[in-house]
Amino acid sequence: MAEASAPYDVVIIGGGPGGYNAAIRAGQLGLKVACVEMRGTLGGTCLNVGCMPSKALLHASELYQAANSEFAKIGIEVQPKLNLQQMHKAKDDSVTALTKGIEFLFKKNKAEWVQGKGKITGPGKVEVTAVDGGVRTLETRNIVIATGSEPTPLPGVAFEAGRVVDSTGALSLPAVPKKLIVVGAGIIGLELGSVWRRLGAEVTVVEFLDRITPGMDAEVATAFQRTLTKQGMSFKLGAKVTAAKSGKDGVELTVEPSAGGTAETLKGDVVLVAIGRRPYTDGLGLESVGVTPDKRGFIAHDHFRVADRVWVIGDVTYGPMLAHKAEEDAVACIDTIAGKFGHVDYDLVPSVVYTFPEVAWVGKTEDQLKAEGVQYKKGKFPFTANSRAKINHETDGFVKVLADAQTDKLLGVHIMGPQAGEMIHEAAITMAFGGASEDIARTCHAHPTRSEAVRQAAMDVEGWMMQA
């Protein structure tokens, strides 16, 4: 009889940003690790049908719009023609390259990819069902749950290929819809809505709340909505969708005021349902190790531990559903398993909306500080006064810096403007070291750069802002 192989040190269920980074980190630390992923490629939602393909379309659609509206203003005369099939191909090629890159990193770090659907069948046991129906049981000292999340369905509105779609379907529409209705004014809905608006669709956003982008600083959100409206998107806030009817001419949505009132009908060629995401725990076998998710499906943890040698990271547990948060969870969790120190400061996880202009923030919003009774001071600087932004015709937006009224400790930074997602990390690093707004204000920034706006806003906290 052949000798049974030694059990794995770690088996990770899920190959997204949390799972694959956990596997790579475990390999770096010399642990015997397997990562179970049911997709045909690694990378999870982010690389395959989320962050990466959406950014490819956002970039391409920005260039297309610039070619149609901005190029002539700066002396470049072209006659652009949309080739949507090639745009999709370029997106898909980029995704393939990225997922192949993860496979390379697995091999480099001796992390094993086991393709199939994973299910916990008891302490230290993960059953994997392959596409062909074959079943294999992995024995392990530790199990890490990294199954991520899936789009939340909308009651009364059934998905229908090409007509009523989730974020995955919105990434591969074969033609530009004449009228696109986006249900949900969160980050995903606004990003994908802006893609198709730039490519020629008439876009209407329906949101249950009376504001867009919950979680974003209210002052920034108001300015953001104003800019998106100026770009051509329309908003119907404080409204809920109660039904959808698909016909040969498109989709009819029944929309009612959230506070009650008379219903109306909206018609569109395509409806994108983007009301959020929910943890993915379907058929995971959590009960076999005594783990019960809460009523929303999230799994609570104590420093990533949910049961004896069972751990959880990423979207399936609490915190922002962001790829980079899952990556931080992954490293901290594996370091903890390996007996090292692992820690994530969830107050310093940046958020970014990759529209144009971008919106990015880290730390507390002004609304949160008011609710918590924190005395704060504020500095602001508009991109209309930033030299680089003016030269590049990118003047929508501003930077807002919030600091403690007594100590000047940086509490939050909010940016709406060009390259906001790149600039926010200056604030994150400053806050990670317990820095003050004055630390940014007295740091020399290259001129002319957009990031000077961050410094100027920090200078304005004490009232000594200067025009860039």
C-alpha cells in the first residue's frame, strides 16, 4: 500500500485576491499549501469579472470620449470609430495575462492550485469536487475560508442574459445600449454606468437612498453627483425598483418612491442591477466545523480565527469588500498561522471610485466626525487652482483634509479629481505613522503636479494655502 502523503499546513478555499495572496504568502513562509478554486482561472472576481476588466473598459472608454471631445481642443484632429469587439478583446487579453501571472507566482512559491469546488467536511478536511465530477479530500492542519462575494439579487427583478444583468454581464454587452438603467448608485453601478455613457448610452441611475455612494463623505458625494450629471448621467434618488418586465422592445421597470407614493415606469434596453454584493458561502459546509454565518451571510472572527484551525479572510467576513482589504487580510492571517505577527488597520483601507474624475478617501468622513463629537479642523483646495490640472483640462473636484482640532493628527482625507486613487496613499502613509496635516503641508511636492493639491489642502487646515 502506498504511504499516505502528509497533510497540508494550509488549505485555502477560494482563489481571489484574498485566497491567492494567502497561498503565495504561505509558500513564501515554507508552508505546504493548496488553494481550491472552482473557476478555470485564478484571480477570483477581481481579476476575472471585476476590478481588472472594469478598469480596462474605463480606460478605453475615457480615451474614446477624449478623442471625441477633448482632442480637437488641444490641436489633435481625429475621427474615432468605436470597435466594441476589439475593446472587449483587449480587455480579455489583459485579464488572461493577469491570471497567468498568478499561476506563475503559484509555481514560483510552491503553492498548489486544486481546481474544483471546495467544501469543508470536518476539522482538517476539505472535499474538492472537480468539473468532471471527481472528488478528492484534502487533509490539512488549517483551513482558510476565502470564498469572496457575489452580486446581490434584487427581489422582483430576475436576471436575464443581455437584458437584466449583474456587473459580470455589464462587462461584456455585445452592443452599446441606447438606454441603460443602473439600479444602485454605489461604486460598481457608477463605474460601469460611466463606461457605457462614454460609449454612447443614455444612462439613468436609480437609487433607494436620497444620495449616491453611501460611505463617501457627503460633501464630496454631492459634488460628485453634480459632475456626473454634467457629464450626462441622470439620477432618480429615493426610489425603489419593485418589478421588471422584459419584452421585445427592452425592459420596463416599476419604480416607486422609497418613502411611498405613486409608481412610475422606466424603460431601457438594458438594466444593470448593482445594489451591492453578499458573502459567498453556498454549500461550504460551515456547519461541519461549528461555524454559523450571521443573517447577512458574514462570518465573524477573532483575529481571523472562526474555529479551531479554521480562519476567514476577505469579502466573506466584515469590513470593506475591496480586493486590497482581502490582500491585507491574507498576509496577516497566514503570518498569524505561521506564528508571526499579523495585523490590519481597517481604519486605513483606502476606497476609490475609478470614474472620471476619480474619487478616493481614507479615514473618517466629516459626517462621522460630527456624529462622534470629534472636534476637527478642515482644509480644502480646488483643482481649478492646480496648475497641472488646469493645463490638462482636469479641473473638476477638490481635496479635503480633516485633522484633530487640538493635536492636528490627520483624521481623514477625501479627494475628487484626476488620479485621486494614486494620490490618496500619501494620506494613508501619513495616517499610518500617526502624522499631522502639517507633516504633509511642510513636505516639498514637485511642481507642477496634481498631488500639490493635497499639500495645499493640508496647508489650508491652518489657513496658509497658496494658489499653485
